[in-house]
Amino acid sequence: RIRMDRMSNKVIVKEYQPSIGHYAGNPFIEALPPILDTPDIIKALRGKVNFDITDQSLPASQRIHLIPQLLNNFFHPIERHIELWTKFSIMLRQGYVGRNISNGELNKHIQNGYERTMKGDISAFRYEPARSTAQSMSIIGCSGIGKTTTINNILSVYPQVIYHEKYNFTQIVYLKIDCPHDGSLKSLCLHFFRAVDIALDTNYEAKYALKRHGIETLLNLMRQIANFHAIGLLIIDEIQHLNIKNSGGPDKMLNFFVTLVNVISLPVIMVGTPKARYIFNDLRGNRRAAGFGSVLWEPIKNEPNLELNNRIFKSEWNAFTDALWKYQWLNKADMHLSDEIRECLYDLSQGILDIAVKLFVLAQINAITSGLERITIKLLKKTYHDELKPIHPMVNALRSKDPEKIIQFSDLIIPEVDQQILKLQMIVDKHTESTEYDDLSEYNGNKEAIRLHHLLLGLDFKSELLVPTIKRAFQQHPHLSMQELMPIVMIWLNDIGKNIQTNPKPKNKSKRVKQDQWHTLDTEDLRFQFSQKDEKQNFYEHLKEHTQLIFNMERWFEQVS
């Protein structure tokens, strides 16, 4: 078991975890978190969303604050995420096998690096060069596929910096940098120095960036720092920005990455869109730098569940959407995800997970602002059309399945939705001021009473005596909790209801609902269904396609014949 106490910006290791096989006896490896089995990997990766089903009854102005947490907190691990975790774990540990501080291997790397820096010759060495055990890997996928999010989730489990008291040595477990937009190797080196400074509170960037060092000198310094701090793994994101021309030509760029892996023994993971395929192709052609090769992350496919030996195994898309669908903060949420809505969500996202989550978030907020209070196909399409216009070219390209079009739009940035959320929140605030404040102000800020009010509303206790009954309960039983008061209030309201049935009052004429409010009615109401049909669609066809209100005689004949 590893016990770590944070002191300053360092993690001090008090105990090492005994390791296995060729990992044994290497402090850099034995200081790392333990190797996990698949169930524990899934548990470590899965996002943690703060959700309570009773929150569906909260005021609209509060619910709209809960929904956006899905953008950062929802993460449903699938097979590719588990594979990346495993490969990351192997690459990190394998890279340290040839850089063991306890047997002098690391010192050889440091001394040889110093020799290369002083002589300006990458092939120079003072001691017999230590063997490299590092590997490289590249991850290719269009924007929003989850590459960066998955890597960040994996990195969050590892301490970035470990201080080894016995050796008085500071180990950097990983370093993640973004490729600069100018695409030059020089800028990449400066980003590297900055990342080390952030991790260790050093001043490498100021020390080397202010001097007019050539690219070769900067590359040698970068390699030496990687040795000096035993960097376990380097992740370079947005690698498609790397420019061959600005990097001194393809040979220099390729040699840079090959040297990191084969000479410095530093494992490298490169992450980018299909536009970076020329880099990955060159690396794949270099046998010694191939490592785990290129991993292509395509959008999730919309496949059916698999039935095997009387067991049903969910497809990745079905499992993902089922997990996402649970998190609804809507009064009239249908907790069963229909095949029609699942198909619509796929068509509008084309299996890009980030798009699916953002569309789901915006659709919920639109459902609140409009009074719809549930997710429908019509709402999803309107939200996609109004709120996600910048990604329409990318989705259309994926829908076309044309490789050239897909590459053209593969690095299109999926927009953040903060502005849309704020805009919709203002609409909610204006709407709820007039509809909710009058009733809830009667409770004088009593949060327990307000919560009980919304819970009872969700249970269809919509009596005009709801507010005075709740106030009476809190006055007569001030020491009881909300959970204890709830059955008392329900009994009182039911007794009141029986008295009203015994002595019925003359029925008032039912209030007519205007057509522009039909979308707020219950799902089974024909007026609601009429509000959801496409303008050009026949109402009968809509009912036949999206409800069970129309008996399909043709299908019945096929089944019984």
C-alpha cells in the first residue's frame, strides 16, 4: 500500500509497493499506484454526477444549475478507454525498466545526456548507452471523440511528482503538453519547459527561452531535463498542429520523436486528429519507434445489443445513452429511453460523445424554458439546429461517410455551451419569477418547506391548500424532519380531499389551454402529440409512428399469419 503526504508541490513516498517480475526493485515503478483489474479501472474512470431523483421537483431556476455538471462530470467508460488505461500503465512502467535509479541505469542516461549536450552530438556517450525500454503510441480521432478527456481521467489517478527521500530525487511521473499553434519544434520545447516549471516550480522556461538557443540546443536541453527528472511519460496533444516546414523538415521532426523514445528512453503518446496522419505514418514506418502503433478512435457505432447464451450484452452506444439518460432534471421526464429518441440522438451526434452530451444538456434546459419538461425528438432537432450550428458541417461529413470530407472537418472545434446556458438561464429566471415566487415566498426562506412543497407537487398534490397545510405542519411539529413531516402532510391533504368529495362544490368550467401551450400537457394528451408532429407530417402518421395509440393492423396480420 502506498501512503503519500503532499508537502509543498511534491509527493513524498513513505512506503513502496512491491512489484512483479522485471518491475521489482525499481523505486520509480514501486512508487506508482497499484496495477488495477478491469472492474477497478471502470470504477476509477467513471464520472461522478451529483444526482437525486427528487431534484426533479426543485424550482426551474435551481434545476438549470444542476444540469450543466454533466459537461464535466459525466463519463461512461467503454472498451477503448479501458484499453488506453492498460496501455498507459504498461508504457509508463516499461519506460522506467531501463532507467532504474537503484542500479545506476538512470545515472548512465544522465551522464550520456550531459555528454550529448556539451558536444552537440546526439550519438555521443560517456558510458555504454543504456538500453531503451520505452515505447510510443499515437491516438487519432476527430474532435469530441473523448481522447483528451480519457487521458486526463487516467492522469488524475497518478501523482504527477514524487520525491524519493532515500535518493534525494524528484521524479516526474508524466508531463502533458499541447502542441503550439505555430507548429514549430522550438515552440514545442518551450511548452515542455513551461510544463516542467508548473510541475516543479522551477524556472527552465525563463532560463532557456530568453537566450537565443538554436533548435538543436533546445532539443538537447529538453532531453537532458527529461533524464534529470526521470519523466515517466510525455503526452503531446493536438499534434496535428505540428508543421513540417516550421520544424525543419520531416527528417528533423521524425528524428526528434525517435530520439526521445530510443535514446532518452522516454515513452511518448501523441494525440491528434486525422489531419496529423502524415506524422503517424512516418512514425509507423520507423520500426523501433512504433511501440503500440496508431490507435484510431472512430465515432461509436449505432449497433444493436448482442444476445448470447440467454444473456444480453449492450452495445457501446446503447450502454452510453442508457447511462446518460438517467440524469434528467425534468418534471415530466420519461425515464425509459425510446428507440426513436436514441436513433435521433445518434443521427444528430453521429456517435461523437461530446456532441451527444452537449445536445442532451441543452435539450434539458430548453425543455425547462419552454415548459415542455421532457425530451422529445422535436426538441432535440430544434436544439441541434439552433444551438449547435458550428458543428453542422462536421456532423454532415460524418453522416456522408466520405473520408475526404471527414478529414476536412475532423478538427473542427466543438463549441463550449456556456453562453447558451447563461442565455437560457435568464429566460428561466424571468419565467419563474412570476410563477413560483408568490407561492414559495410564503415559506419565508424555509428550505425544508420549499423542498417538501416540490416533492408533493411531484406526487400530484396540487391542492390550493398545499402551502397552508405545509406551513401548519412546520408550526405544529417544529422538531420533526422533512421526511417525518411528509406523511403527516399527505394524510392531512387526503383528509381534506375526502371532505371535498363528500361536499362537492359546483364544478367550474374547465380552463381552456391555448394551442401554443399544448406542448406542456401530459404525453398521452392528443394535443401534446399534435404539438410534437412535424409541420408537413400527417397527424395520423405521427401517432402511428411515435405512439401506441394507433393499432397497426398490418403488423398484427403479419404476426398472426
